[in-house]
Amino acid sequence: MLFRHEFVRKGQMELIEEIKKTVEDGKVGFFEAPTGLGKTDAALTATLEFALQQQKKIFFVTPKNSQHKIVVDVIAGINNKYGTEIRAVDFVSKPNLCTDPFLYSGGSEFYELCEKKIARNGCIGYLNTFGKNKEQKVNAYRNIEQFKQKYKAVSHDVLRERCLDDQILCPYELSLILAKDANVVITDVNHVFLPTIRQKFLMKMNADMEDCIFIFDEAHNLPNRIKNSLSASINKKLLENALKELQRLEPKLKDDLEEFIETFHNWFMNLKSGFVDYNAFDELFAYYNYDAIINTLSKSQEFTIEKYETKSHLGTIAEFLIAWFDGKESKARYVDARGTLCCQSLDPAVLSKPVFSDCYAGICMSATLTPFEMYVDLLGIERETVQKRFSSPFPEENKLVLYSQEITTKYEERKENIPKICDVILNTVNSVAGNIAVFFPSYKLLNEVLSCVEDKTSKKIFVQQPEQTPQQAKRLVENFKEMKNTFGGVLFAVIGGSFAEGVDYPGDELIGIIVVGLPFPEPDYEMQALIDYYEKKYKNGWDYAYVFPTISKIVQGAGRAIRTETDRAFILLLDKRYSWSKYKTLFPKDFNFSLYSQERIHRFIKNN
């Protein structure tokens, strides 16, 4: 068994054995295991020996960059311990790897700009990777072989930095070359589920689907991530920018498009909030030829990128129209409260079904996969599945779960409950030392509570903002964590967001988490359509669209603080509905609910 650590955690060996058997039998497995059990180590240990013996390629699919590095560390640890030469490459999108400062993270037009630079031999990294003449090709081969010798398992950060420092090779093309020989490829959802990308991806690695083992981390997010990749939208600002772009086109393109764009803009401006019929464009395209318009929009996109090296809004309109007419029954089409025309996918199985049907084996892991049958349904899995749930390996006394019987955030009672919410938050954060996170169902409620408590806390409040850049968010979390060295700080964030799911707070970085209310999503057109669609297809619309995803968010948020055997934290759930059996029974068994009191919190902290 290839396991990098000296000791196996409680429950971890059972998980390894279950995953190993699932893969050897060529099945799809769903494994719900709490944070801290060591799912990543278990999944790789369980699959590596079989994959090496049977010449299968492992794809570890995860949305979190931090998890990418953990997978690389696991493989590096195994190589160091056993003297093996297992190869792993961390594969991310081309814009995130590019070392050209003028192209790096350049938006949706990046790919066209990249191809343009390569075509005119302007990319030094690309030339060095492939070479144009014999001497360059010899040098390129030598540089690649040297990199292979030095790095058996490499993260995308290290790969990019190495290429950036020496300006020798293109990181993206190098990662593709490394992926051909890699035993493990770490990547994201788009490389697996978007058909065109997947086909090119596998072709460049000389890999067939029947030889692929997929490990999906944070699998509870798979349905939403896949749905969003099929969705599109346009708004007033985009159309106004498209009209400006139109004026910069060459005469023929402008003449061919001007009347259509103006007509389309006028049609859009007359739309009202609500559902929009699939046939809403019938009158428009009875007059204009659809194929000709899409072709001209695409040519206009190429012209704008070629001449001005900027994003093409006309190209976005083409992408939107293509999405609109793809999947009549499986998409919701509506104008939302902000006036955005949305084409929202409702069915992830459109993309996921062929992946799970064609791969050799699939492993879906998360701390929240309840109920299993929902994920089997939503992902369109028709082959035999294995479904196992694992208990927390950590002492039960390390987590205190409390709920308030006096508070609710039900819409009709919310206003009168806000003072109660503020009192509990203030009493808690002001009376105990240490960092505390408060997760809200929405920014609106967050701001309402913030306005009441911000001048009354003894701790600094760090507030998540809806438009924060990744760099700003990272800096805010780092500053919040540093407050552990003082009386503590308070983090105000939204449940289901990056701070409640994408960040860990181990050790004494967090002593408690407060979840305000039952964070059901606000009723909107997408939710209404999702409930109706799931009810029609699975006879369980309300639970699949509304209830189960909400419980998953709470469990994910509550699990941020318990990451190791020694971590301790209290979880305070501020809503009387947590005592209702129809919700309470959906939580993991290690959620031992007790009635809230400050005395219980103080006693728990004192025993730390």
C-alpha cells in the first residue's frame, strides 16, 4: 500500500479499502466522509497501485487551488517514502499559466490573443518549447527532459514560476507534455465535463475514457458547477458596449450587423422581469438569418481581438444566442430583478452522464453527499454505484453544536428577530477570547446585522464583500486569522461563499462558528424553474432544489474549524427550525444538537 504517513487515521483504512474495491470493480463510488478523515490521501492510496498495474490514468478533479497542492504533496510524499517515480502534474487553464504580462489573466479574449502571438512567432516560451529549426528543437527537447528529471510531481504555481524565472518554456504546453507521461493529472471541472475541451485534453495525452479513473473532490458542488458552465446571460451594459464595438468594425462587418444589433437592443429594452419563452426570438430570426448572424458576430469578434486586442461583446452575444437555442427543455429563460436576460441550465446530467458512463471508474468524495440518490439522479449515473458514509475520526467532545429556540429568520418574522440575532452575536463575541466566524444567508441580512453591532463589539469585524477580488479576499482572511494572537476577531461572511467553503481555519484560528438562520435561497425565477424541473424529472423538486443543498451549505460552513484531532470549536445555529425533525435528521450523526446557552459556550471554551 502506497501511503505517505506513518499512521492511518481512525476510519481511513476502511475508506481506502472501499475505494480500492470500487475502482477494481470498475464502479462509481460516493463516499461521504467528514473533514479531517484524510479523503485525499485515502483516494490516492486506494487507486495508485491498481492504476499503475493496469496502465490507467488518474484524474483528480477539484475546484480549490489549495487542494491542487495537497495532491502534489501526497504524490511527492509517496515518492520520497518508497523511492517510487510516480508522476503528477497540476493542470489548470492556459490564462492562469501564461507568463506573458500582457496576456496573463486577460479575460475571455485571451485564447485568440495567444494564438495570434504564436502565429507571428512572438511567443518566446512557445518557440522554446517546440522550436522552429533543428537547433531550437534540440534545445527544447533538452530543456523538457531536464524539467522531467527534476520534477516528478509539480504544482502549477511551481511550474509557472520556473518558466517565468528562466523564460525557457511555455507553462501550458509544458504541462500538456508532462501530462502525457503523468500517472496523476490534477485538473478542474471544465477539462472533464465540457465535451470539446475534454476531447482535446485527452487526445493530447493519448488517453481514452475507458482508461481514466476520475476522483472528484468536493463532489457536492459538481451539479452546480456543471450547470453554470452551460449557462449564459446578457444585460443592458453588454449591449451598449456591443453598440460601441459595432462602430469600430470594418465597413462590411458593420453594415452586415448594425441593423440586427440595434433591433436586438430595442427588443431587449422592452423586456420585463419574468420568464421568457424559448420562441421569443422567432420574429427576429424570421427576418434575419440565424446562421448568417452568428457567422458575422464571430467574424466581428475575430476582428476586434485582432485589431484592438480587447474583449468582444459582439462575440458574447453570439455565445448567448447559441446557448439559448441549445437544450429547449433543460434550461430556464428569464429576466431577473436586475434586468439581466438569463439562460440558465437546469440539468447537469447533459454533460456528466457520458463522463460517468464512459470512464473506467469514478470516485465522488465530500463531507456532504446526503442523500446519495440525489447526486446519482442529478449526475445521470446509470451504472452500478457504491455508497458509503463514514463517521468523524475526532473526539465528539471537540465539537459543541448548539441551536437557538428563540430565533428564526423566516421572512415574515425576520424583522422582529434581528435585535435578538444581534444580542446573541454580541454576547458571544464579547465574552470569549478567540476568532469567531458568523455566516449569513445573504449580504442583505449581513449588512442589517452589521449596522447594529459594528460599534458594540470588543473585536474587529472583517466583512466579506460581494465584489472582492481573490487577492483582496485572501488578504482579509489572513488579517482575520492573525487576530488569534489578540482577544480575537470576527468574520462576517455569506454561507455557501468562498469563506464558508473554500477556506480552512485549523488550530486556534477559529474557536467558534455562528450560522444565522436556515440559509434557504431567496425565491427567484431560477429556483422556481429548478423546483419545477426536478419535480417533473425526479418527483422530488422541493428537496433536490431547495432543502438538501441548503443543509449541505450549513455542514460545509460548520466544518471549517474542525480539521485535525486537536481542533475544538462550537457551532451555534441561530434558528428554531434546526430543532424540527425534517431538517435535524439530514445532518451528520456527529451533530449532537443541544439547546443554546452562553453558559454552555463558556464551559466549552474553559475546558479547551
